[in-house]
Amino acid sequence: MDLKINFNGSIQDEAFISVLDHGFLFGDSVYEVVATHGNKLCFLEAHLARLRNSAAGISLEIPSEDEWFVEQISRTVQSANFEETYIRIIVTRGVGEIDIDPGSCDRPNIIIIAAPAKVYPHNYYEKGIDLALVSVKRNARESLNPGIKTGNYLNNILAKMEANRLGAQDALMLNAEGVLTEGTTSNFFFVNEGKLFTPSLDCGILSGITRDVAIQLALENGIPLEEGHWPPEELTHAEEAFVTGTVKKIMPATRLDGKPIGNGKPGPITARFMRLYDQLLDEKYGMQPAQGRSQ
């Protein structure tokens, strides 16, 4: 696989982690995914802030400052030399005893992976994706808060597997109270009577970076938006829907459980958000020649 891996500051083509690392043994880790635009790092400050919030949520102390992360991520992206780059930042609890108690772990491991940017099929944006309302419920906030971006992803994996069996590109999950939450790696928005709706954070969802940008774009462009709690029956009347994510960006969802959402095509509000988001990336980061590197 074409990768560059930064392991605690050392850049390698391959890297190996101890089987005694608690990130491997127990999923005791946090992570972030950063994308590039014109091979400049998008929303990096927000991603690093969320990484630290996630670490605080599991009482994991990250020993390195943000300046170190910026330097190491930039070095890794430059070394990888891809036209556009997918960056995964992982902080594990570190090596310890085979015991669920993390007290034996004295030093976290920091891993930065640079890979070629993932590109979804053009058809996903032109015609939209299928979602499946799955039986797997989103983790309760009181159990493993979905607002903490940890390496423990089994809940999402099971939901994605069920969506695959149902022939959909992604799952849409409910919480234990039966209200809409999010997809496996994305936040969810829907449109009804020209107004935009999205599940609120207290439904038990991740505070997505792209979600936050979409909300800000709605506010700046006079698009009515409401965050709240909605049962899946609300989608019966939805005119449009889309999902948001660092890699997906703004992606239309046009079918749910095999039935069309609205007229089964990406709608005008979705198209507007796709355009506004792309414009924002161009304005904020600009496009540069492929050989240009992150600053």
C-alpha cells in the first residue's frame, strides 16, 4: 500500500505497533481524519482541538503540543508527495500490561498516516447514495459517548455491515430513544418545506467538523436550519437529504430503505450546499499546482 507513516516523529514506509499497546488490545485510543485541498491541510486547527477533546474524554494525556502535530503532519504529507492526501492521526494509550486498567501505560503512541486521498465515485454526488435505517443503535452517551472520537468503532462497523447486506452505501442509526442520529462516518441532514434539519448533539452524535461548516454556511446564507430530535417517520416527508464528512464533504442521499427521498434526485438545497462548500474550500485554501505542499 502506498503510505507514509509517522510513528512518534519518525517517518517510515511501514510501521509496527506492539501487540501490548492498549489501542490494539482494548481500542483505547482517539483519532482524527484530515483531508487536503490543493494539498493544504483543511480545518486542521479544529481537528486538533477535537482530538484533544476526545483525549480528555477518556482521560488520555497527549504529551505533544499542537505545533508539534502541525510540523509532523506537514513533514509526513511532504514525504508522501501525493496530489491530494488523506491524513489519519491516532493517539493510543500506549504499551501496558494485558489488563483493562490503563495504569500500566506510561507513554502514548502517536501515529500519523498519510495516504492518497480517497475519491468517492462521481455517481455518488451526481445521483446520490442509498441509506439504510439499520437495527444497530448508536452508542448511548452515558456508555461510550459518540461525541468522543475513539478507536473503538465496533458499533459503526456493525451498522455498516448491516447496511451492506441491505444494499445501501451507508447506514443511518437511531439512538435508544428511537430518534435519528448519524451515519457510520458522517452526520445527517434532511430538508422539508425548504428548511434544513439535523440531529442535535444531545441525540448522541459526533460534532462533525464538516457538520459545523454546513451549519455556519446555512447561517451565513439565510437558509433556515433547526437542530433537534426527530423520529425516522419525519423522513417520510423529506424533500432532500445529505450527509457530511471530512472525506465525503457534502454528499447527497437520495434513497432510504430502497425508497426515494423526495423525487429521488439531489435537490436544490443539497446542490447549493455542495457548491457553497466547494467555494469555501477554494477561498480558504485555494488551489495550487499538484507539486505544491502543505504549509
